[in-house]
Amino acid sequence: MHAMLSTAPGGPETLQWSAQDCPQPGAQEVLVKIHAASVNYPDTLMIQDLYQIKPPRPFAPGGEIAGEIIAIGPEVQGHKIGDRVLALTGYGGFATHIAIPAASAIRIPDQMSDLDAAGFVFTYGTSHHALKERANLQSGETVLVLGAAGGVGSAAVELAKAAGARVIAAVSSAEKAAFCQDIGADATVIYGHAPDKEDQISFGKNIKALAGKAGVDVVYDAVGGPYAEPALRAMGWQGRYLVIGFAAGIPKIPMNLPLLKGCQIVGVFWGAAVQRDPVQHLRNVEELFELYRSGKIRPRVHAAYPMSDAATALTEMQSRSVLGKIILTNTPE
């Protein structure tokens, strides 16, 4: 087998496509031949030792895969060789093979392609947990999505629309705004890079103009940085501010704002939620599969690269120019 290994902290250029011994599945594991793996923003952080999870080196990044079971441990039940499965792996997915706990392997619906399956659970799972379980989003409410053209952001746009919400997509370019309108956003607002105080005030006013007098009910923030405070200022009474990630840095929030608006600032740590309640996670995945079958959600693949070009894909992800998902694929033997 081969894997794209991180041998020292650094950027995508430090990764090495290396031959490895193929693992054997443990008693309760399955060996998966990886057909595709998705690139997610945490992958860019993990190789720099900037993420919550710091695997021992050498390791391959890649927390989400789709493939085929080719070997099964002796105690595994409910899976068979040849099953198409997707899985959250944490890391290790930028490879040709991986041994994973059988309990983490989820059968792929027949109508779902490997590319869609590889780019499905991380983004939709995060956004579904955030909007359903952390925000208790209701039909008719207004949702502001920051970073709406990215992986989790575009998933949030689709899921909020599927829930009957009105969606304002906040993005950094006209191209991204058009992409968000294409996937269902009701309105878009464009913010500049590295905004100063005047830009922040203008951004907040633009959000309020789109949201109306009642303000925003739910903010989905995967960006943070200087964009967080204007979004919070545009929030309505008893709104919910979802803290998803910090692509633009960790913001400093004036804590008088939640008091004045009677609103909640809600942390969304989806990975921990999956570990703490795996049964609920499986229920959520089934709900997402049903939304996929009904055509209400569909992963948007920005680009697909060979697995050995993972460094190129991660560099593109860091540039924040990605519309939807980047998928890595292994060439069939």
C-alpha cells in the first residue's frame, strides 16, 4: 500500500507519498481499500500540529474515506467482504488502504457514488449536528452562514434550506456568491479580506439590511476572526451563534452583546459529539442519507485529484478558493 505521510510539522509540501506494509484487520476491524477520500480544513491544521488531534508521526492526514471492505477481523458481524462503506477515520485516509473499527464503517447507499460518499459525512454531519441539535433551527427562521461556499458552509446552506429556513450566505467573492445562490441561498453578502473597523461596520449593516428588523436567528460561523463581531451584532433577540471554526482566526467578542440580545453563543464540536453519542450519530447519518435520496442535499465537488497529489489539494484548500469539496481518488488496479 501507499500513504501520504506527514513526517514533520509543516505545510503540504512536507508530505511524502510512501510505500508501507498493508495493515491486517484486528479482531473487530475491517480492512478497507480506499477508493476516495475528502480534503477538509482540519487536514491542513493537523499536519502543522495546529489541530486538537495530534497523531504520532509518521501519519497520513485524511479523516473521511469511501471504499470497499477487502478483509474482515474474526469477531466482526454485520459486514462482509465487498461491502461499499464510508467512514470517519480521524486521520490515515490519504492512503490506498486502512484498517478501521467495524463499528465506524457505514454502508454507502446504492445510488451514491464514491466521490459523493467520500465528501458526505464530515461536512453534512457537522452542519446537521450544528443546526438541528445545537441551534434547534425552526422552519421560517433566518440563518446567516459565514464561509458559505466552503465544505461545511455549503452543507449548512443546503441543510438550512431543507429545514425551511431563509438563508443569507456570507462569502468573500462574487464567484462564491453565485455558487451559494446556485445551491439555494436566498441572499448573499460579500465581505472583504482583512477588514478594518469601518469595513466591519459596513459588513454588519449589510447583514442587517438583508435580515430585516427582526435580525438573524442563527449564525453559523466557520470563519471567526474580524467577521464574528459584525455577525453577532446583526443577531436578533434570543438568537443562537454557532461556533464552528476559525479559518480567519479566533475572534474577540464583546461579552455585552450576548447580554443585550439575550442570545446564546454555542460551541459545536461535532467530533466529540460523535464519540460521546455514536448511536445518535448513526441516526443523524440516516437522516442525511434520506435527504440525499430525496435530492435535497448533494456534495458539490470542486475538484478531484489523484491521492498522490494530496499536497496540491491541501494547498488549494489553504487558499480558501474552494467551492464545496475537494476529493482525492485512488486509481483502480
